[in-house]
Amino acid sequence: MSDIFKWNYKDFAKGIVVSVFSAIITYFYQLISAPNGYDLFATDWNGVLKVAIVAGVGYLAKNLFTDNQGKFGGVL
């Protein structure tokens, strides 16, 4: 973990992993919740991309405001 208000390469790598997993989960959710059953061609790729971006940015924002012990806000 990095210091408060700082990022390192591990934060970005984990942010990418969070983005990929959230995109996969969103894809499968859309796949099984289609009104006509399983429909491979009804995927909203724009929505999947938005969820992935928001998840990655949210993870990076959380890491920006936590210290190296995982405490939100650090010693503030």
C-alpha cells in the first residue's frame, strides 16, 4: 500500500484488475438478466465500459485517501 495522497504502480495494477473483474461481472449480469433469456448479442458494451471505468477510478480514489496501514484519511 502507498502513503496517503500518493499512488504507486501496484495501485494502478490493482485498479486495472478491479476494472476487468467489474466488467466481467457486469457482462454476465446483463447476459443472464436479458428479457429473452441468455442473449449474447444484447450486451450493452457502453454500460460495461462505464462500470469498469467507474470501478477503477473509485478504487484509485479510495487508495489516494488511505494511508499505508489502510486507514481512510490517515492521521487527519
